Amino acid sequence: MFNYQRHKYHMVHQKAYLPIITSFIVLFFVTTFFCYIHNILNGSISLFFFLILIYMLCEWWYIMIYESFEGAHTLPVQKGLKIGMILFIVSEVMFFFAFFWAFFHSSLAPTIEIGAIWPPNGILPFYPWKNYNPTFNTVILLQSGACITLTHFSIINNNYYHSICAIIHTLGFALAFSINQLFEYIVSPFSIYDGIYGSVFFMATGLHGLHVIVGTLFIFICAIRLKFGQFNNKHHIGFEAAAWYWHFVDVVWLFLYISIYWWGNI
């Protein structure tokens, strides 16, 4: 057991197979999902792997929380966890970079097939000042970023009441953003099938929306842990990871708002 180790590093002893199994489940889920899109496989197979993925992630994260109570998350281990989270966010940046590349490639040099103009002929885009939903969502997301920063500040200063209030406000703003984004999709005058514009718009904003949902769940779990006193000013690595992830979501949305909603529609 960890209590008898003579070093500061954590030697995984509980279900160490979870990361490799989870990676294979992700592979199977993505593969079957794309097969379902192309009518090769039944959607129930993809749903089956998705449910297994959710279970594996919950099991993995539960063990990590339990390890922290064991005292396994020493300072060197916390440093490794932070580096791992930073590398994960960098990989997500590269993911979004591909969609921004597709957008700018298509908008800066529009082909003759789409009328050699951007937005293409027949597309009625969302304008940030005429359609207030994008601007309103930007304000909401920036407020959520301020609230989660206030939560972090309150945890560091052992202010339990303010940290609870701030993280609840963060969740409220996050839910409001997702609801507004859904409303925007419902009233959208174009769809993902409307050429390169529709594809890039819905893939970029939809992927960001998925990250908002994941980040909201991340913060929700942190709120529960905060409620039960599992964070203190010396040890709150789980919350720090959630805060970093949420700030990443904020920054990506600012780039989306400026490039797709504003600059791309001039």
C-alpha cells in the first residue's frame, strides 16, 4: 500500500488497466459512430460503446478521487497531474485549430463553386449585432469565467460560502449558454448540409458546445466535492483542472465569435 512507500511518487495499484481499456473503448466508439453515420452499422452498437465509455470514465475518476484521500497525490504527483492536464488542453487546441484552418481556408479564398464570395450565395448567416444571441452568449461565458476565477480565489482564502456561491453562478451561466446555443441551432436559417459554411459552422460551434457540456459536468462534480469539504487551500488539484478547462472553453469561444460570427460575416 501507499502508506509504506519510501518515496513521494504514486505507484498505481488499483485497476491500473483502466486507461488502456478506456482508450480502446474510445477507438471502438468513434469507429462505430462513423460507421453508423454512413449506414454501415446499427446505432445501438455505437450507443453500447458510449455507455461503456461513460462507465469506465466514472470508475477511473472515482479511483483518482479515492487516491487523493489515501494521500497518494503528493506534490510531485500533483505536478504530474497538472502537466497531464496542460498537455490534454494543448491537444484540444490542435483539434480546434483544424476547424479554424478549414474556415479561413474557405473564407479567404472562396472557390467558384460557392460563388467566389463569403458567406456563400444562399446563406443567411448570424450577425453578432443583428442577432444578439451570439453576443449575449459571449457575455454569459465571460461572466462564467469570472465566477470560476472567484471560486478559485475563495478556495485559496478558505472562504467556503463565497466559493459555493461563485461555483453555483458558474453552473448557472454554463447552463444558460447551452440553452441559448440550442435555441440558435433551432432558429438557424441554414443547416450542416448547406455546403462548406454550414459544415464548418456547426462542426466548430457544435464541438465547442460539446466541450461546454463536458466542462459543466466537470464543474458540477467539483461543486459536489466542494460542498462535502473535499477541497482546501492546499489541495484542490481537481478544481484547478476544471478551471483551466473552462478558461480554455472561454478562449475558444472568443476566437469563434470574432472569426466566424463577426469577421466571417463582414
